[in-house]
Amino acid sequence: MADSLSPATRRAFVMGAACSGLTLSGGFHQALAAVDPKAMMPSLQPGYQPLDKDERGLWMQIEQVEEDAKKSNFIIRDGALNTYLTDLCCKLAGDFCPDVRIYVFRTPYFNASMYPNGMMHIWSGLLLRTQNEAQLAAVLGHEIGHYLRQHSLKRWRDIRSKTAAYGFLSVPLLFVSGGIGALALQMAMLGSIFANNREDEREADGFGLQLMEKRGLAPDQASVIWQQLIEERNATAKAQGKKKAKAEPIFFATHPQSAERMIDLSVAAKAMQAIGKTYEDGKDRFSAAVGPLRGSFFDDQLKLEDFGGTDFLLQQLARDGWTGELLHYKGELYRQHGQEGDYAKAIAAYSEAITKTDVPAEAHRGLGYTLLKTGDKAAAQIAFKQYLELRPAAADRAMIEFNLQ
Ligand SMILES: [Zn+2]
């Protein structure tokens, strides 16, 4: 079972990523040349191997990280999900398909990262936030773009000439032991070695759009998912009574965002679309692969105790309507928050959830506990009985029976 991050750990690893100073190294105020997504070309060939001794050394260290990743307890090994993500990456990477390998990690933050040897990490928090295949492809295509332009190798060469930061790579990662917090801290530090500058980001965005367009996935979904991430960060800050979020999303530590990026992206997406060609969002394929695991991703998200961000996320996911599962998690969120008026909102959400066919049995349990909090023991017992009827072998059966006495 994943443990949650303490606020101190969360601060520490975001600082770990940001304090390297690498994210600022591109020079935020310099003018950047426009990138034409259609004209983006890879800077390497399929089947690429490291060229010189330095690069071979870097690969050897990254290969050790990859070996450790394979054994990690945090890897999601669900066959259908892995097949789906591998196929999608393959579709996007085209001739480079055999060079890219994906590893899906169970950690609730929005993140994906690409390493110089073709290893790609995808975090479950990303899968929780994307709503269709086109949005997911926008992020994966962006990461593949970094690979095709060899950005991480370039950044590594840059900083290695300036600092001794590459010593980070000798730190063994806590892929097997340790909690999600410690793992995320180390992964963020590792990622910060390869932090991109804004010029790299534009190229990766350009490539992302190009790869989406080639596969018939709607390019305009790219700006939707990036914009949603920014708005979620703002919602987190607002609920904490702050103008600015305490910590930037991990993804932004290695992929700096800029105000003009969203405008560039949506303009470029329009220019990218061929007249008369139809594009799809691939929602059905995405839902079939990710849907069965979404509950477990939500359970992890709740452990972050990020009320504002999670509430915003639920509203985004419910844009096409509130399902039983989404209503259940709305109930869980408000029950956990437990401030004035929250229990009433939780009871309303659970009560609506249990009228839907896709509701998890746990909605009855959540309803029971919330009713207990409000002093309605008789109604709580009805809900608990319903939960046990649906889940006779529940792990918490003894606790529920205690509440039925
Ligand atoms: Zn990037």
C-alpha cells in the first residue's frame, strides 16, 4: 500500500528539483525562435547507440537505474494498461518504436520523463488527469520529442561542464524500499539533472503536435491538458489561501512552462491540422485501458490531502457527466476534508452515487461513516449493512460489524 507524502517531504523534493538551478539555466528573458511543428526533424537515427566514452558512461548509469526500476514495488504491472501504453508510444514514435521503453509508476503526481537511453517513466497521476488518448498522446509525444532531439544528453553535457551535479547519478534509487515520498524525491532529483530549458520545451511541444497529427489524434487536445494542469495548481493554492501554489507541479520543475506557451500551442495546433482530415480523441480506447485502475489512482490522490486541487480535478473529469465512481470520490474528498458543510456535501454525493450502476460498494461505507459523524446512527447502519452485502469478504468487515452493534 502506498504511503502519503508528509508536507516536509513534499517541500524537500520539489526544492530538490528546483534548487539545482537547472530549470532557470535557459535564460527566461531571451527571445526564442519560433518552432514550426511540421518542420521538426529528429537529431538521431533509429537504433541510436552512444557515440563517445562519456555518453557510454552516462548510458551505463541510466541502464542501472532502469534495472532497478524493473524490480520496483511501485511499478504498475497491469497487462492491459502496459500493452495499451506501449502500443500508443509505438504509434507515436514510429520508426523509433523499438528504442522507447515505458515504465508506469504508481505515484499520484502528474509527471512523465524521458531518459537519454530511451527509458520513459509515466506516473499514475498523469493517467488520472488525462481524459482521452489525444491528451495522453500530447504528453507522451512531448517526451518522445525530447528523446528525438536528444535534449537530456545536451543538458547533461552543459551542466557537466559547469558543475559536479552528475554525482547524483551515483545515488541508488529507492525503487524497491522506501515510500512514495522518498521515491518521488529521488526521481525528481534525477530528473532535475536532465531539466529542459524553454527552447527545448518548444521543440518538444512542436514534436508532440507533429506526432499526434500523424496518428490522427486531435492536436488541439494538447493545450487542454497543459492548461488544466496550470488551473489545478491555482486551485490548490486558492484552497490553501495563497496566491501562488506552495510547490509547483513536479512536471514543471523539469519542463518549465511559460505564459505564452499555451497560446503558441493552440495556434500551432490549428495550423497543424490538415484541411478536410478528421481527427479523433481516442476516448473509448483510453477509458477501456485506464478506467479499471482509476479508483486506485484516486485513492492515492486523496492521500495527498490536496482539497482544492482534487476538487478541481473531479470537476474536470466530470465534464461529460458525474459517474457513480466520480460521485463516490467526491463524497470521500468532502468526508476527509470535514469542515463546516462538508459532511452534508459528502452525504449528497454518496447518496447520488449509489443510484448509479457504476458505483463502487465503498460508497455505502463512506455514506455510513459520514452519517455516523452527523449523529444519524440508524441511517448509518443501513448503509453499512448494504456495504457488507455487496462486499461480504471486505478486509474491514470486523470494523464495520463493530459499528453495527
Ligand atoms: Zn518538456
